[in-house]
Amino acid sequence: MSALSVVIVGLQDEQQKILQMLIDNTSIAKTAYCFSGYPIGPTDLAVRRTQDIKADVVMIDIPSTNSQLAIRAIELMHVEAPWAAIFAIGDTKQPQQIISAMRAGSREFIERPCTTNNLLEAFARLTSARRKQTGNSERGKIYAIVNAKGGSGATTVAVNTALALQAVENRVALVDLAPLGHAALHMNARPSFTVADAFRNLTRLDPSLLEGLMTQCQGGVQLLAGASEPITTEPSGAELARLFDLLVSQYRFVVVDLSSRLDAATRVTCDLSDEVLLIAQTDVASLWSVAKVQAFLGEGSGRERIRLVLNRFRKVTGFSEEEIERATRAKLFWKIPNHYQSVSAAIDSGSPLTQHNHSELSRAFVGLANALRERGVSAVAGAKKWPLFKTGIGA
């Protein structure tokens, strides 16, 4: 992965050094140039250097008072270097400053003082958006699967969706990031390595080593197995970004089982994902949880990527689809029928449901996989007409 090149504008020397250190600590971006003043014309050195290196990001500091020079600098950079993403740094307690920066052409507004995590999330959003805009078929798509409430069936959905995608597209990876990995049990696999080994070896992880850490499972799906003991430490955002960047360079689809994990790692993973499937059931507690989990995930990834999937679906009096959508404030994407005994037997035997070719459940998962594939095709086809990244306030 080539690091994003960053130009810093408007900060004093000491502040520049701090911001440069934070940027470099993300491991996915590097500072190319720093300029203390604000450019006022197309021949200014900051503008010419940005053009010369075709910088990926221009970070412009907006002072709390007399912000007009900074706003004009954003407008100038937006015109003279339209390929560069402009990140404004300022005071989030001044809403008019945020609005002015966004109207001038800023893609992100990052709260001062910056942190490595805030910068990493912003860089991850930019990387994900650019991957979608290019429509590069050589890089895969990431689908994150997360429970709205414990026991909703995220692992079942992840395993069977991965198998259904593999049957059509090939080159599918299943990554188990659950607090305690169960995907291997669902697929009757006995992995020699887990995702923990991948994080421990990130500095030397390459396609060959990654392949050695994967376990080939039924149908040809490659599994990066989950933890065999409860996780005590979570991976950093930089570690997740580096792992997934390598995965999408090697696999057409990467399905991530997050199960009931709700932490910073889950939010970063969802930021990096093309789609987030939020798994719920048609009961009050589960549907109540949808809105809460969606709000948590939406702080980073944006609600437009979150899809509601109802597992073990059954019609319940007082819970029409319209009422469910109103209660959860989420658009219903897919329904998986309620066949609890079949699911339980499939898990116990390590024989995934999609291997039962003519079952209703198998058809439901195949349909879900096809719907995800079609969304990806639609996104690429519409890339020239519609912006795939909506400007908004950074997390």
C-alpha cells in the first residue's frame, strides 16, 4: 500500500511537528511538505508544491479568529488541486466555521487538537471512497457483519454469505474478528493460525505469508480464523487498515464476522467496509438495539453503508416491515426465514446451510450474496454520475 501524501498548511513550526508525527503514526499517510502561511494565489509555493507531487491530502488549519484567510486557502486549493482531498482542522464548537469550510471545498473537518485515531479514520474514509470511485476490479470489496444484539446470527450470516459469494465469484476471504471466534466451528475447520498471528506479523506480512495464515474451508473459502481464547487487547486502527488493504489486494470479496463486538476496532472496520450488514431479529429487544448500534457505527462509517438484515424472520403482529423501518430508523435490506432447527443442526455438524442446495435458507443466502454483488456493480456504474463520498464532519 503506497502511503497517502499530505501537505500541511497554516500551522506554526511547533504545531506542524506535532501534526506531522500524528500523521506519520497512522502508517497509511506521510507528510510531504509543511507551510506556515496561507496561499493567496495559484503561483504561491504551497499550491505549486501540491501540484508538483499531486498530493493526496491538503490539511489546512483554521484559526479560531480571523478565519477568512484559511477559508480562502481552502477555496484556492480546491480549484488549483481538485484531485486532492482537503481536510480542515478547527474548533468543532464553531458551527459556522465548519459550514464555511465545507462550502469552500473541505472534505473533512477534524477537531483540534488532532489525534492519531481521528486522522486514521479520516484517511480510511478517503481510501475507501477512492477505491469505490476508481471501480478497480483488482481490489476487492469488504462486507462487515455485526449483530444488533447478541445471538442474532451474525456468524451464520457471515459464513453462508461468504460461501454463496465464493460459489459465483471465487477468491473470497472470511475474516473472524469476533471476541471469540466461532466461524471455524461453523465450517468444521481446524485452523493452525488465527487473526492474532496476522496482527503479530504485520510488519512482514505479504501475500505469501497471508496465504500461509489462511485456512481453506468448504467451497474454497479462505478463512482467517478468529481468536481461540477471549480477546484481551484490540488491534489499532492502523493495524486494521494495513491488514484489510492487503486482503482486498488478494481477494475479490472479504467478509468480516464482527459478531457482537462493539468497540473502536469495529467502528474502524466498518469505516473500511463497502457495506455493513446489521443483523437483527423480529423481537422488541433486538429491534430496539438496531437504532443504538446504528448510531454507534454511524459516527464513523456513515449510515448510508449500513443495511438491516432480519434473521430468523417471521411475521409478528404489530411488526410490519414499515413499522420495523420506522422503529429502527433503518431501511430493510434482506430477510432470512426462520428455520432454527436447520440452522442449529448445520452448526453442530459443521455443514453450512449453503451446502444444502435446495433449502429455503440456502436460497435466502444466495439471494443476499447476489444483492450485495449487484449493489457493487451499481456503485461502479454510477460512479461518474453520483458522488460516492458525502462530505461531512469527521469523527
